[in-house]
Amino acid sequence: MIVFLWIAFIFVSILLLGVILLQRGDVGGIGAAFGGGGGETAFGVKADVTWRRTTAVLGALFMLLAMAIGILTTRQRGHTVAGEPAPAPAEAPAVPGGGGAAAPAGAPGPAPGADG
């Protein structure tokens, strides 16, 4: 399932990139560089509305897929992306002199030979 979501996510990302680049902006967009607005004539008079609607739909799909992938991968915390078990965390080094908290650097320690 997660593989299908990743494939769909990449496909939607590429489509979204292409649709955004084909839209006409203030100067004409990248579509003007390849023949001056061929997208508008190819898709009719209302092509600007069509491109904006397509961008909105692809953007919504992009966001939904990103959230779904994020939710599903956080549920698999015990595994890495490759599907292998995550390595065990390294143990913290033991504090010499006992199990208590270490005294601050400026604090005086107990007097030598005093058993209290």
C-alpha cells in the first residue's frame, strides 16, 4: 500500500509541476517560451480556468497523499524506510562514582575522609 502511495505521489508531483509551468502568468509563463500560448489554443477559450482547476485538484491530491504517507510511515516506527529493523539506541555512558546525578562544576564535593 505504501509503495502505491509513493508512486501516486511522485506521479501527481510531476503532473503538478507540468501544469504549473504551463499556466500563463503576468509575462506569459514557460508556455510562451515554447511557441507563445499553445496550451490556451489547444484547450479552448476557457483554458485559464481549466488550468487553475487542474492545479487546485492536483494540489489537493498532493497534500492528501503527503499526509497519508506521513501517517502510515509514523505508524511503522520500528522499521526504517528500507523495511529493516531500526538499530537499537546506544546506551549512555555510566557516570563514575555512583548512580546519582553529577554535581555542578562549581559545587564543592564532600570532604575527603569524612563519613558524615
